[in-house]
Amino acid sequence: MIRMVLIALVLFAFWLLLSGNYKLWLVASGAASAMFVVAFARAKQVTDGEGFPAEMLPRALLYWPWLIWQIVLSAINVARIILDPKLPISPTVVRVDAKQKSSVGLVTYANSITLTPGTISVEVGERVKRIWVHAITKENAAGFADDEMNARVAKMEGR
């Protein structure tokens, strides 16, 4: 039941954020819509822990600002590479052993890699907990040997 309430609150907060209109009728409609969506999702049995991992939310709130900062730093690095007249790229693919135990943690890690400019998750092995990553430079690829993102996602997952 707590998961359902959290899903409704998150949906309603997202609706408020996108709406930007706080008239009583519209706010009430948004709240009713969020509750309807949660009731429908529950009836269809799609509100499991994998779809909305509520237990990760407090740790995720600490992870997301760090991830946003990494995206900014990586974007600056990729911009420098692109603006360099020599275009010092050395594309490479590297195998990364993921520390995550759950599929939610593994997908979060793979998506975090892809969100970071200059790297993209090419293939994810759920059984072997392995991600193949394409990096724009060999230096970026070498950064996965001692990967802070891997450790932070594992920590967010509760490991």
C-alpha cells in the first residue's frame, strides 16, 4: 500500500511540475488522474518492486545530483575533444563487470553510463552482470577499471 501511495505522489508531483498551473480545479484533476493511474496499474498488476523500487528512493536522491554533475563534466570533456582541431578520439569498447545484484541496479548503471556523454552501454549481460561499453577515447574506457559510478549505483541499490 505504501508503494501505491508513493507512486501516486510521484505521479502527482510530476504532473504539477509539468502543469505549472495551480488552479484548484486543475490540481484536483491532476490528483484524481494520478490516483486513477495507480488504481489501473494495480489492477493490471504492474506495480511491482522492479517497476517502482521505492526502497531505493532515499539513496537515489543522493545519487542523482552526483550523476548530473558527472554528466556536466563529461559533456565539457567531449566538447573539448570535438573542438580540438586534431580531434583526439580513439574509440574503443571495454567490458565492465557490474557490482549490482538486481536487474534494477544493473539497468540503472547501464543507463547512467549511456547518459554520460562520450560513453554508451552497448550490451548488458544480466546473468553474468557484465556491460560492454563503447567509449569515445581510450582514456574514458580506462576509467572503468576503478569506476566510482559502479560503486555508487551498488550503494544506491543497498549493497
